[in-house]
Amino acid sequence: MESPVDTATQVGYMWAAASLLNLSQPVHISAQPSFFNPRMDGELFLDFKIRMIRPIFAVLKLLTKKPVLKLLWELRRYR
């Protein structure tokens, strides 16, 4: 940033956004301002879980639709 005021403003915005994201436990955001160098360092750690059963069922349901099957057969023919 060009001045310490700009740096402080940007870090303030980041910390405000981080406070909203930190309402859920697995998110951790930190920012370290550097008032003497034109750079800003930060870290973002996410911890999340994906339940794979729903996407698998969605894909299986999609594969049973006639238009999708038709498209797959057409693609197979051009292969």
C-alpha cells in the first residue's frame, strides 16, 4: 500500500470479513500488516467435510434421465 492509512484500512476490512467468517468454527483467517513494505501477508485455513453420498445419488439420478442417456450414447458414437 502507498501509506500506512491505506494498509490499516485494508487490514481492517479483512479483519471485519474474518469476523463474519469466523462465526463458523472451522474457518480461521489472519492478516499481518506491514507498514514499511508495500505488501500484505495473510493466511486462510479451512477445515470442511463433504458428504459424498448426496452427490453420488444425484449423479445416479441424473444418469437415469432419458436426455442424459441419449447424450452419452451420442458422445460414445463419436468416440
